[in-house]
Amino acid sequence: MTGDSPSRPAERFDEVFDVYFVEIHRYAAKRLGPDAAADVAAQTFLEAFRQRGRYDPERANVRTWLYGIATKVVGRHQRAEMRALRAGARLGPGRSDTEEHTERVDSRVSAEGLRGELAGAIAALPRGQRDVLLLVALADLSHDEVAAALGISYGTVGSRLNRARTTLRKALGGTNPMLTLEEQHG
């Protein structure tokens, strides 16, 4: 499989599912942890299937369209995400809880282990900034793709990402938050 978008996605939804399910599941796992990932991915494809007749290839490619839906589904799971990020922030790097507890919290926070100050700083971001930041850092979407996925302008993506980076850099004592995220997830 080449990973190319299936032709006529509204009529070939089985191919859309086959090509993109794993990628959307991985994104959901990075945002919410493995426990919620299957539910988020399933809900994303259910909503995409229901909306398939309204898909506009002029606005976004299939992959970007699915990330937009997935981000909205993640937003509905935001309370659980926020609790998990705050739990990771409370854990911090210096705590010495049992490994079992640490593994359980890590899996809830993110499959890649977002925790400590970074998790707390991300949790404190406004939702729009957090969504842009995580689509860039975890899904590796371009500014154009983020704009299409979230239905915002290219300039808004840039300004939200810049504000998020500035806020995170301050919260982390001047370190580059994007390097930290990309090193953890890249």
C-alpha cells in the first residue's frame, strides 16, 4: 500500500479506513493514552463515515480531514485528557512512586510518556493552542494541514503555535518545548 489517498473517498470508505486507521489511532494514543485511543479512533471513523458525503477534496486531503475530525473527538474527551496531564504534572520527574503506578499514569498521559512540567504546561494552554501544538508535534502535520484540519486560517495556526511555544518556553524555564516534544515523540 502506498499510503496515497483512495480515489473517491466518499464511495471507497473501506479504503480510507484501511489506509488511515492506524495513523489516527496512534495520534489519539499520543493525545489521550492507549485506553482511549481505540474509542477515539472508532468515533473518528464513525463520524467520518456519517459525513463522507460532505467531504470536500478542495478544502483538505482525506488525511487532513480525518485529523480534523479526530481533534474534535479528542476535544470531547478533553476532561479526561486534562485530568491525565495534570496527574502527570503532579507526578513530576522526582517522585518515587511504585513502578506499577508510574506505568499506569504514563499510559494514561500518553503512549510516549508526556509528564512533569511539560504535561502541566500543555494542560494549561488554551484548547486552540494545545490542538495546534499537538497536531504539529504528534501528528507531524504542516501548518496548511493544521489549518485545514481545524478549519482555521494559516496565519491563525502560526500565531497559536507561536503563543503556545512562548508559553511553554516560559513555563519550562527557557527550554525549547518543541524540541522536547519532538524528541519524545519523533
